[in-house]
Amino acid sequence: MDFYLCSTVRNLMLAIMRSVKKNHSSSLIIAITDQQGISENDFDTSVLPDHIKIVFVERKEIRKALDHRISGYVIRLMAAVGIQTTCKLRSFFWGYLNKHVFPRTLSNSADKKRLFLFNDRNRVARLLRLCFDEYEVIEDGLSNYRGLPLKTHEKIVRLLHRNACSQRCIGDDPRCKRIHLLSPENAPVDIKGKVFPINFLDADIVRAICLPFFRVSGIGDEFEFDILLATQPVSIGRLTLTNADIDIYREVLAMIREKGLRPVIKVHPRESAPRYERAFNGVPVIAGKVPLELMLFGSREPVKILSIYSSAGMGFEQFCRRLCLVRDEEAEAMAALFDSWKKEPSLLRQRILKVLEVE
């Protein structure tokens, strides 16, 4: 049996696509609802094949179930520090989670169990890792393609765990045996040895199962826009908190129209559509509880996706053209770049024009 832990609608889309392809094995998809504000009612689970089951859970309910007992609290601490588990411990943790945290959800079948994570460092992922001697990672987004410097205490922990990776990467834990990426050639060098290309993208599965699951209708005709503006919550430089992102999008939309192009806004799942409807009256706004990538399969031509710095469309380049205002090599200095755009708006306009001129 395959187990998936999903925190975003994009995770959910990929988990369903892989599960449909791997119909020789039953699949249980655990979907976290409170990271992107989703609910079970956002989806039509009746369209899924019989071998796929989805359960929706909230992180606060998981923590509440653990902290209700001293043993659960101890287990949460063990998960936080990433202890190495023995076979007996894994069996104990599995039984505990099945009884107290995910009541009668986790299978006790004798079939081989495999765990698939998207972000192997979030708290629920660390909890499930206690029950497995190994696991696999499926792409979550841009974080899969960047390594971060290690702090002193992390270097010490890695020495104790015999982890030779020189930077912090998703899937760098020795217990992670395979990392499935849409663009494996761009993976950090420390993890390249266990990276494999994702091979389960299938337009037929999207049309038959994914679109109805996400309650999307009307896709299939040519889109009535020339460029899709993908929004995102940007914490760096307090960009979204101060509404500075709106100023950037306003300049982007103005220059798109100057070029005679028709824009549409696709709202990030963690964001509110009314925020953009109020700011950009007259520009079509698509709500965020649908993975942007699903929209690509209905276009006759590759869709141009413009963002500040987003993984939207990454790995789906056969269906789209990604245009980012922030270049990959500028990611670490993003806050300084935003400051420069605020002080010199002409620099922002020059950047937008340069991006829009890419064909």
C-alpha cells in the first residue's frame, strides 16, 4: 500500500496522478487542510478509482490528539528530533497513530507499505517517518532545487546520523531512497544520486479524473487570455504583508496591456481572490483551490505564466512558458532586489519589459 502526505493542492494533484498510474497498489492520501485553507467539500472524491482513498486532516487536530496523552507528547518530540527507529519501534508508532491520531485510517495489512512525502521536514511528515525505515519524496516546488547552508547544530546532528550532505535539501536524509522530480537535471548536487524523473504525467488522467475531482469544468476550449499572472504570498521583504506585491502586479498588468495582451490572474491557493478582484477591477481572477497546472492541459498553445518567483508550471514546460521576474541566481538576494524596485520603479519596469519580450 502506498501512503501520500499532501499539504497543497499541487501535492494532491500529483499524488492522484501517480496513484491512478500505479493501480496495482492501493493508495491512501492524507491531505492537510489548514495549510492552504482547503476543505473536503472543495473536491469530488466520488470520481476516484476504488483503489484510492483520501482522508482530510487538520494539523491542530493531530497535535491535539498527540498532546492529549504523555506518550503522544513524547512521540511528537521524538519526531521533531528525527530519531532513528527500530522495527519494533516502527510497529509501535504505527499502532499508536492508527489508534489515537488517525483512527482506523492507517491499514494494518501485511502488504508492503511505502511512504511518499512532498516536504519531508514538516511536522506531520516527521511523525509518519517514525513508522517507516525508508521513504520517497515527490516534488513540492522550488524548494526541491535549492540547497540551504547548514547551521552549526545541524552539522553536528548530521555527523551523528552519518549524513554526508553539505547543505540542507529536501530528501537529503539517508532514509529517503528516491526523489521524484519534474526537472531532475536541476537537482542540487548533494542529492543527484537518488533523483529520478517523474513519469506519471498523463493528460488523459487529468481530463478523466483530476479535472472532475477538483470540480473544474469548461476546460478544453481555447483560453480567452494571452498571459496568466500567477500570484503568491511573498514573506521576503514583507512584500505581501505591506501590499507591495500589489504595486508590482499593477505595473505588470499595465505593461501587459500596453503590449496588447490579455491577462488573467490565477490566485495562489493560500490567498484570497477578493483581494485581487478589489485591486484589479476588470481583470479576470481565477480562485486558488485548483492547481494552476490543471489549466495548462486545456490550452492549444503553451500558456505563458508570469510570476514574481514561483514554481508554477515547473516541469510542465511542454504545456507552458514560465516567466519569472526574479532570476534563479537572485533568489538569495530577493529582499534587496525588491528594495531596489521600490526605490527605482524604472528598474522594475525594465525587468518586466525584458521578461515580456522573451519569446
